Amino acid sequence: MASAVRLDRWLCFARVFKTRTLAADRIAAGGVRLNGQPCRKPGQTVRPGDVVTAATPGKVRVLRVVASGERRGPATEAQALFEDLTDPPDPAAAGVDPDPGAAADE
């Protein structure tokens, strides 16, 4: 397995974007950061330990690269390529009552 891979390929292998072209377009548009630095080069090299921040439709994902991957495989294989550092959504910010039974007790 290769220890380094192009950023656009890794984003596709990890199933962050559906195609490599979509990943490359998002990188070129400035929607991806590598180790906190803006990155506009789809050919930028990514290695295990790097942190990739990607603006995807509907959310921003923060992922630590665990492996470079060899192909775009099934979802279970893709999940082994990264550690998700994205904060879980805050229920209060979404307008959802975190304890729906509390109001009924009053």
C-alpha cells in the first residue's frame, strides 16, 4: 500500500465526494484544507496523520488520514481510511430538545 496519495484521490477513496472530479473541483474552489492550511491543488500529497477539512454539501467534515487507500471500495473499506474528528451536532443549536421527557414532568 502506498504511504502517500493525491488529495483528490484520497477524498474519493474515503467517499467524502462521489467522484474524483467533484473532489478536485471542491479543492480548486477552496473548499478543502490540509492540516489547517487552505489547499487549492488536487495533486497535493496526503499521508497518514494529516488532517483534512472538507466542506461537503450540508456540513463540514474534519478527518484524520489513517491510511492512503488503494481504490474506491465499499463504505466499510472507506471508513478504515480515516478517523472522523467532526464535532457531533449540538441538539440545542438545531432546535431539538435534548430531553423531551423533561417538559412532561413539570
